[in-house]
Amino acid sequence: MHPSNPKTTILIVPGAWPPAWSPFLTTLLAARYPSSSHTVSLPTNGGTSLPLATLADDIAAIQASLHTLIHDEGHDVILLCHSSGGVSGSNAVEGRAAGKKGGVARVVFFSGFVLKAGESLMGMFGGKPLPWMVVEVSTSPASVDMECLQGDRVLGDAEMLPQVGFNDLPVDEQAKWVKEMTHTSTALFVAPSGYELWANGVPCSYLFCTEDNALPLAYQQGMAQQLGPENRTANLKSGHCPFLSVPDQLLKAFEDVI
């Protein structure tokens, strides 16, 4: 899309505990995508102010970026949503479909969660954290208000993460990125999604990360089916974080579905 429309920019919505996106952003710049392409900083990731942020705060942050790109700068925007960022990104698109002054032209999920309205991430997990998720109270016992979790922030188990999230990276890189990961507010996991973008005419695509141990391929495929027959798909031989392991291949797969 970008050679024919140089104003098209990419807004990346990261998942929980995000490591650095710099390798992929460098790849985008080298491929002459607009310098306005960037990653949204989500309040639920690494927050320290209590109570910790919620899904609504993430949605507001994404919408603020979209407002700047669309209304102030006149860009068409493609949202690239990773993991739990699929939930935040989906909800942020409401009311921002493409129009005369730009808009969200397409939403691309990769290893991303696609939830129906009323569903939550924790509901998809069967109501309890996954084995590699560690739930903790942050700094104040008074902040514990998630009855089903008994804690207010979630971290990844440092011993399990190398094979869960970074299984296609060298061992030294696995250790590096595990140290870079932060905590995420439990409020993100228990909040219900409120908007089904695929049912409201927003074009969608899904990139399947075939070697993903965090969100296995079968789950990705099941969620992608909700996006309907117009959904464009591609396979990417990678683990959960191709923006670290295979940024060039991620860009190619992205371009195949836009």
C-alpha cells in the first residue's frame, strides 16, 4: 500500500510485557515507510501509579495517537496489533474508519487476540492465569481488587519465558529480552472487549506465527475465523515475537496482507 499512498503510516499496538520494537521500526524506515510510524506506549504495561491502568486507558492512548495521525496530520493508518494488543487495538478503532481526511484503513493482527464483545482475555484462559503467568500485588495491599486473580499485576515466569515467548531466538537473545520484560496490569486481562471491528466494516488481516508457544497456531486460526471471509491471511514461520527474531520476514508478510 505505501508506494501508492506515501501518507499511509503504521501504528503498532504492542502486547503485554513488550520488549523493544526497535529492530522492526528500523526495518520499516529502511523500507521507506513514513517516519510517523511508531509504537504506542500502553499505560497497562509497566505502570507504577495505583490503581494500575485498565483496558480503557490503553484504548484512550491508542485513540490519542490515531487522532494525531488522522485528524492533525491527515494520514491513512494501518494498525498492527500484537498479542493482547489485538484487544486494545480493536476497541480503539471504533468511530475511526477511513474517511476523507484519512482513517484506519486496515487492522493487521499477528499472534493477536480477537475477542467478541463481552469476552475477556481471562475468560479465554478459562478464568485463571496461564501456567507461565505470575500474578503479584504491586506495592500496596489496598490495590488488590481483582477477586479472581488476588493481585493487581501480572509478570511472565522468567524460567518459562525463553521457550514460551522467545523460542526462535538464540539463547543469549532469549536471556536479554526476558530481562527487558515488564509487568502488566491485571485489569487488562479481566476487562471485557466492547467492539467487534470485523462486524463494522473495518478491513482485517491476520498473520499466523506458526511456531508460537505463547499463543499456539490452532488458537490463532480459531480467532481469525471470526474476521470473516474477507480477512487476508499469511503464515510466518516464527515464535511469538517475530519483530525481534525475523523483522524482515514480518514486514514481507505484512505487505502480503495489506
